[in-house]
Amino acid sequence: MKTFKKNGDEKHLYFKDLKGWNGRQELAMVMEVLTRNGCQIINRTVGPDSIMLNCKINEYRFVASDVSEEGAGVVLCVDDEQALGFLEALFN
């Protein structure tokens, strides 16, 4: 699994599936890494096409979802650049 950001977007960290997993499998893999690093799931919203998890690690709050705006995988959504940098460091 590979992470990437879009130019000028400092609020989202995207994951590129390199092994042919579906979104739910990919989200499970991302959450495995996050929970090993102390992530707590605050709230879970399950819809027919996606799962949204409100999460917290240390002082950083973010949302993990298995559907990005293009429907192309997992995305982490944050409110500040420090949180994005912290999360990005966990996966790189």
C-alpha cells in the first residue's frame, strides 16, 4: 500500500492499492497500522457504499474512510497539517 497527496491538498492522505484489495480490505489494513500505533475509534458510520471512522491518535483527530471523493480507495481526512504529517510518517 502506498500513500500520496494531491497538489495543494493538505487535508487528505490517500492510499493506493497495489495488491488488488477492495476498499473494505484496504481500510482494514490501514486501521491495523493505526491501531498498532494507539488509534482509538471514536465513532463509526456504516453506509451501503462506505465506512467512515472518526479516530484519534494522541492529540490528532481524523476521519478514515474506504471511499475517496473519486471512489478510488481509502482516504484519511484531517483538520491540520501537523496531523497529516504525523499520519503520513506512520505509513512511510
